[in-house]
Amino acid sequence: MKYTELYQAIIDYSENSEPLFINNISRFVRETEDRVYNNVQIPSLRKNVTGTLTAGNQYLSAPEDYLSTYSLAVIDASNNYNFLLNKDVNFLREAYPSVVYTSPTYQGTPQGVPKYYALFGSQYSNSNELSFMMAPTPSDSFNVELHYFYYPVSIVQGALSGTGTFTGGTLYTNGSYANVPFSYVSGVTGNGAGATANVVVSGGVVTSVTIQNGGNFYIVGNQLTISSSYIGGTGSGFVYTVGAIDNPTGTSWLGDNYDPVLLYGAMREAVLFMKGEQDMVSYYQKMYEEALSQLKRLGDGLERNDAYRRGQTSLPYNQL
């Protein structure tokens, strides 16, 4: 199932084509994807990345799409893989405390080839991303290989990626405005909808645009604006030109391999949005949980075994 099919199915199942509802469909889908990826460890959604530790630095930044660790290994000078054990930060600090050596003079934590790692917390340069702590502190610039579960690109097609350009216009009201909606420049049409941004106006000119919701169905080159009614009530001339979009094909692993969990999960969000009857919420919750359990059977079960290791797949049965 591609996003266009999922999008239309949500409209058809809901029997709702109101603009406010349609503009939130991409949000229903993203909420569902997040729920799924945090419930099932799908082997197909693992990847490897390599990096380099810095001698004397305990910390290593996690990738931006990091969800959870499958394995982390340090590769020594002989190209040997040393897989690290995951421990708590407290364990690392107690096992390798800061010490003072007098000969040679050195102050800090013991150094060597790391044996352990822990999730330390937010990166200094990006508070929304995690970092790892190593112990002992690397004594050299060792190569590392991280095998991890990740957040794949959403199935949502044509979401703004946040790399557009803009002209600031004139005579706008100074201030900061949160989650304001985009619209097409007068005289321009397109299928994109639902995108919002945080906007800063200074000196009567829009000086900052930060995408909050990428919406869907935009294409590179679309020219968008924001009604002055959302940013103080005065001004004109602001134009945002779309420079890049996510997922122009509207495909994803879930859409290609197991779309019921997307449909029923998104429908649950849609019914909640419409403040539907509790029995409808319960119905779609039940259908979502059933689809999720089948996906867990695949991701947490079948894809982790084979006939050589476990014999043929068998299910419990009742004898007559």
C-alpha cells in the first residue's frame, strides 16, 4: 500500500473530507508509525553505521534516526571486533573512576580499549539526540560499528523537509508565532496540505521559519506563504519555496509488507480526532492490536528463527 492509497482509505473509512480532518491525516499516520516502531523490533529495520572514537573522549554521538541498539563493537588495530556490554552509567563510573597518576602525571579516567557502553543522555550539540558513554575511556581513535534499530522515513509522501528558502516580506508584526499553517501563494495551486511552522518576525520581516509538521503531497519548487492573520494581522510578501521533500514515492517497509497495522492504527487516531463514539474507538483499537500482534509474530518471532535452528514452525492444538 502506498501513501496515496492509505490516505484515500482513511478518508473513505471515516467518510470525512473536511479540510481540517484531511490536513491531519499525515499526523494520524505518523502517530501510528511511532507506536509500531516502539512496539515491534523488526529485523528489516536495522542498519549498520561505522564511526571513530576520539582518544581521551568517553562519548560517542548516536545517529539521528537511532531507536535502540542491537550491538556496538570496537574494532582494534588488528581488525578484531570487540563487542561491548551494555551497562548503566553508574556501573561505568564506579568500575572506572577518575584517578590521579603520579608517574607519568595523568588525571582522568583509566584509558584502554572500551569494554562497556551506556546510553548517557542528550548530545551537547543537539538536545533531541542521544549519546553513548564508553568505558574505559578510549586510548586511541578506534573504529566502531553500531548495529541498531532505526526510525525509517515515514510513508507520508511529500512532507516538507525543512530545507526551503524564503523571502521575508514587509510590514509584518514583530513576534514569535507557533505552529502556523502554510497556504499556497495567491494564484498558485497544488496538492500539498497540512504543513505548519514556527515563525519569527523581526523588523517587520520574517527572519526564521522552522517546520513543525511537514504535511503531505508537496513537491519541490512549490511556493507557499502564511496569511498575515496568523502572524500579527499585518504585512505581505512572505514566500517560502520548497527546497526538498521526504519520500516522494510514498512507500515504506510497513506499507509494502504489512499495511493493516497502518490503516487500523491511523483509523483509531482519526476516530479520536473526530471525537467518535467509544465503541468505534474500541473497534479500531481492537483491530490495531490484532494487526500489531501479527506483526510481532513476524518481527519478534518468525524473522528470528529458521527450520535448521528450531525445526518447522508449529502451533499449539487441541487433541480430539
